[in-house]
Amino acid sequence: MDDFFVATAIATGVVVAAELGDKSQLMALTFATRYRPAVVLAAVAVATALLNLASVLLGAAVGSALPTTAVGVVAGLLFVGFGVWTLRPGAEEGGAQEEDGPARAGRSAFVTVLVSFLLAELGDKTMLATITLAARDAGLAQVAGTWLGATIGMVVASALAIVVGAYVGTRLPERAVRLGAGALFVLLGLWLLVETLVLG
């Protein structure tokens, strides 16, 4: 049991440190200006849990074979497209929520955040760090601890950004939030494309 807690603590610390100031925090902050913080956090938690489960199960050998270039390009284009969609006239969130109802709007937001995080984080340094930690500690307790710790680390780092995003979203006019969020999504998309095609 000690191995489990040690692995959890190490993975949590590594992921929190890796995510501070990373694009994942900026994504969480941006989504929190548009959607309810609880929905964003839940989607981030599910996406992170799924990715980390894949990371610890696949191991370092399979991880190196991931088509990270293709995934990075798709994720970058997705964010640019989402940014343009957010910037379009009449993209205010309030009207769509009233027409479709809060339950449907919540599901739509959850799926949007979930898919975005899955694509953006697939092959990212956090996933590779989790694979490395899991490959180093091959025992079941260590692998389970690594999965839990990496998931907790990402959720903690994202929660910090979501709090800021929710605060900004309620303090600024809706038009300013929409324009700012759209611009951030476009920048995130360009960042992902440059990171994948130029720096990768």
C-alpha cells in the first residue's frame, strides 16, 4: 500500500508542475469563461482519467508509436475552428441555452470540453510523463497510484484555471468574454499547430 501512495504523490507532483502555465490550464480557463465551471471540471476529469488509464496501460513502447503529428494537427485545427465559431456574430451563449434548455446545453458543453482535452492532451508531455512513470514502476500498486496521481494532478491544475476563468466570465460583459475566448481558442489552435509541425 505504501507503493501506491508514493506513486500517487509522485505522479500528482509531476503533473501539477508540468501543467502550471501549460496550454491545458489556458484551455480550462477559456472554457470556464463560456461554460459552467462544474461542467468544465467534470469533462476535464473524465478526459484526464481516460488518457491516464491509456498511458499506464500502453506503456512507453506503445506511447512512442502514437501518431502525435496527426493528432496535434487535428487538435490545432479544432481549436482554430472553435475560436472562429465563438467569434461569429450571434454566438452569445445565453440564447442557445434558453432555446435548447440547460440540460442539453450542459451536455453539449461537456462533450465539447471532453473531446477538446482528449485531442489536445493525446501525446502531450503530461501523457508521456505518465507513461514513463508507469513504465518505471511496473507493479500493480505503482501503476494504479500513477494513474490516480496523474489524474488528480491534472484536475488540480485545471481547477485553478477554471476558478480564474469563472471569475473573469462573471465580471466582464458577455461580448468581451466571447471575443476574448474566441481569440484564445484561435491562439491555442495556432500554438498546437506550431508545436506539432515546427517544434515537434
